[in-house]
Amino acid sequence: AQSVTQPDIHITVSEGASLELRCNYSYGATPYLFWYVQSPGQGLQLLLKYFSGDTLVQGIKGFEAEFKRSQSSFNLRKPSVHWSDAAEYFCAVVSSGTYKYIFGTGTRLKVLA
Amino acid sequence: DTAVSQTPKYLVTQMGNDKSIKCEQNLGHDTMYWYKQDSKKFLKIMFSYNNKELIINETVPNRFSPKSPDKAHLNLHINSLELGDSAVYFCAASMGNTEAFFGQGTRLTVV
């Protein structure tokens, strides 16, 4: 069965520090991969997506993610975190033709001033 | 113009009542979804409609009934509400398996 694992429930970083949020997926074929961000009381906003091609994808708000097939990972990175990045981050996967987006359990990011 | 809009944003109701949540998308996408987010932020798919046809129906109690009157609308009706139904319900829309766009959510509180 498809699954998405986000090993870190909480991460705290200082403003200006770099960030990496981990995501591992379990899937037979190459899935379509996404990262979403959810601010308190808000819906989910898409940060970036990977379908095929270049394994390093750029997203909004200065985020990027790298698809590593050998590690079944799609980690999210940002070189310098801003206080406004504090939110819940979700990794998601969907397989072609299934219309079933599977989400990880989320990572809550706290940013220290 | 909001791409995916849900109403109401907040819903407080008593156990045993029946309530509906409405969702509209103006993206022209062919697939719409209902997701439930529990108190631990876990997102679980409930239903999915593609071109008005139900294609995903997870193990959701029969008290939950989706209805898609047209491709732009997907409503969720809940009968005999229970305390455990309290959650945030998200509507989403996608074109095939491209990215899903989410509404702002409906926070349902059953008392």
C-alpha cells in the first residue's frame, strides 16, 4: 500500500538558519510528489511538486525539494528560514490515475527569533 | 476570486443533527475531493468525484453522503452527527493527478 512518512513531528530552527524536512514514500512506480504548507486556521497551500524530469524542483517562498528515487525520498529544503515560515508542512503522494492523494502526518515547524 | 471555496467556515451543532457543507471550485478542474483533518492534523481522504462520478469512497460511515450536482460543486451532507465527527473538513479540486487545490476548510464542532 502507498504510504508517506514524515519522521519529524516537530522541528525548531532559528530564523536565518537552514531547514530540511524529511519525507519518505513507499510506492511501486514513480509517484507524483508534493509539499504543502498549512498555516494555523488556514487551508493547504502548494509549495512545490514533482512529476518527472529534473529531480531538484523549485517552489514558492524560496523552498526547494529533491527527489531521490534510490532513497524513496523527497526532502524539502530552504537555505534561510524566516519567522513567517512557522507552519505545518505536509508531504503528499499520488499515483497516476488513482486520484488518491496520500498525505504524511505533517511536520510542525517552529522558528525562533 | 477564491479557487476553491467552502461554506460555512465554522459549524457548531448538537449531536444528532444533520448538517451540510458546500464546496465550489472555479478552476474548471474535473476532480473534487473531501478530506477530513483530525485533531492531530492527520489528513484522510473521504470521497473523490471525477466528472460528477464517485471514484473514491473510503471507509466512511453511511451517515456521510457526498453529492456532486455538477463538476464545479461537491457538497457533503452528514446525518446524525456524533462527537467523533468533530474535525476540519477540506474540499479540494484537481485536474487529473496534477496538484490539488484546497479550500480553507470547515471546522465542525459537535457538542
